[in-house]
Amino acid sequence: MNRLMLFAATMVMGTVSLSPLARADDFNGPYAGVQAGFGVVKFDGSVLAGPVDDVYNSGTLGGLVGFRSQLTDNSPIVLGIEADLDFYTNGSDWRYGAYGLAGFRTGDKGLLFGRVGYAKLSSGLSDTLDGMVYGAGYEHIIGNMARVRLDYRYLNYGDTTATDNSVAYGGHEGKVAFIVNF
């Protein structure tokens, strides 16, 4: 795991040193970053043996890439797409997803945004879980190319229904990310 984080940090820092300087006052163009936080997978319902209600908590480590654009140079509206990959440290599970983002500039350095997308979780709890993701967050410019982000996501993995079994799967994630704008 330490090698994965070292590799991700090296890639981000190498990108920073090789990229042309991005404008410090915009949220345009491609970006990449590293993120860490927490993930919760909840499942509840009933199975042949009786009621089920359990929570699976884990730290998360991962990376993200995306592209976004302000509608015009002076527009406060920002639209984009993003993909990410996260490792759940408790259980060695992987979660990956793709999202559409829509945001609104707040002042010179802030961006409030919402997200809608799709994610899959390869989990030891059951077969691979997949479903819709909804979330919101705030991103702040801290340097010419550097941004920091706080992000919340709700994951709806759906229901599994079979004879005498009905289980609903869902999840929550909270993340902090360091992002480099190219």
C-alpha cells in the first residue's frame, strides 16, 4: 500500500514539474489527483436465517482524473467529467466509478459542485456491487496549478432479491483530495 501511495505522489509531482503553468484563476482543462478518506458499505434486509443489518467501515486511498470547462471565460458555471479508483483498506476491496460534474464558482478561488455517476465495488461482502452515485463537494485553488477538495458521496448499490432473501446495499464516502490542474 505504501508503494501505491508513493507511486501516486511521484506521478502527481512529476506532472506538476512538467506541465505548462495553468491559469490560477480557472477550473478549465484536464486534471489529476490523489484522494483519501473513509468508505461505509451498509447492507440490510432479510435472509432465510433472519434479519440482516450490518455496516462495513474502511479507510480509502485512490486517485482521480477528469476534464472540466467553464461555459465561457467569465461564466461561474463549470461542467466536467471524472473517473476515479479507490482501494478500501479494510478488506482489500476496490471501487471505481465515472461521473458527470456540474459546479458554480464561488469567489475567485472556490468551486461548489455536485456529481452524478455510476460506480462498482468488488467486495468480499457479496458479488460485485454496482449502482448510482450522488454527491457534492467544494474545491479550492491553493496555488497556480494546485487545488484541494472536500467531497461527499452517497452510493446506491441497489437490492438483491431471491427466494426468502431481500438485501439492500448502499454506501457513503467522504474524501479529501489534492488535485493538479494541467
